[in-house]
Amino acid sequence: MSTAIALQDMDPPSQTDVITIRHRTISKAHTDTSTSSQDDDPWPKTPHDVESAKIPLELGSFTPTAVYWIARHGLLTKNITVLDLTKDIDVPYTGMTDNYKAKIKKTLKDHCFTPSINCQPVLTFPNDSPHATHPISLRNKRWGLRTESFTVNSVPYFWEMDSLWRATNMTLYRVTGSGNKQRKIEVGKYAQKWWGGFVTGGTFVVDERELDGVVACLTLIVVLKKKRQRAAERHNGG
């Protein structure tokens, strides 16, 4: 499968990032998942998109049906690994609690992974793809804001940071209705593990009844990639 998301100013035209989604196979390899607190996020205090922040949240419990791990990667990483842990997590999701993250950590240990799906960072799908039937691109509604929106089968979605000051936790929403009847529904949640200012990765849970899990993962990868690039540009005074 070859997939794509059109990005602005991500890399020179001659370079191609590769994202790999993999499934677990048992082995002795060890994955370092030690946790540490984040005290210094290099991404500055960029505001939310005010319009999307004001959309009322549809009442009801968020119940994800899939669990993914975004492996650590940096600004110059060319191969980004996404691990599907859904079949290996046997505890119910009650939020990104310490106990839930500990279960993720335990699941990741002593395993290696084989490739399942490869894609390029411009989301285009073949005609027979089970994931999407049209190209998908992410964009800011307004330059400088952190909210990233995209559309799948005419249904709008957007990624939003859970905090005005931090970018470590994000929520994926689906938008329904219009005007005064517009509502947003939680589709996915991402919790970042802290490795340092220019490396990222973490746990992603998604309700695949609302959006295909592969599409959700790929859009998250793009958001993380943009985030790292912006942090690097600001760190270098760009």
C-alpha cells in the first residue's frame, strides 16, 4: 500500500519520509519505555484555533477500539514506526492513567516487530484501499495555530492540543452538524512519552468505528512531524 499526506516545507523535494505500521511478533528485543516528566517543551505557547475550541463537545463516553504506539522519532527520522497493540492490551481504557501507561510499557517489552504497511507522508490511496478512497491533506485553519484539520469522505476532523501551553497530549475530533448545531465527538487520544525536546512518540488510542485506524495514525504522524519541525525552526531562530 502506498499512501500520502501533502505537507508544506517538510523536507526538500528530493527527500522522502517513510512511515511504517507494524504488528507484534514475540522476540527478546527490548524496547526502552522509561517515563520522565516534561518540564521544558520547546514548542512555544501557540494558541488554539478559537473557533474549533468553542464547538460544544458531544456528551458520551469516549470508548477507543484500537491502541497504537508511536515509536520515538526526531526531526530527521526517515522511518517512523507505528505499532498496533490492540490485540495485546487486555485492560479497559479509562483514560491515559499511570496504570494504563504501565500496561503499554509492559506490552512493549521483549518483543520485535515486522512490517505490515508502508506509506509516504503524502496521503494518497490506491483505488482498492480499505482505508480511504481519496487523498487526505492536513492544514491549519489559520497560519500559526496548532489545530490541524482534514476531511475524510466529506466528514471533517481535527487534531487539537489538550492544553494551551503543552503539546504532549492531543485529541482527535470528528465534527457533526453546522452552525448552532455543530458538535465535536472524541475519536482518538494521544499521550506523548518524553524523550527530549526534539524526539517524540507515545500512546494513541482510537475509536475505529469513527475513523479508520491507519488513517488516524498517519494524520497523527503528520501532526507530530510538523510539531518537531516548528520546534526546530524556533530553536534555531527560524
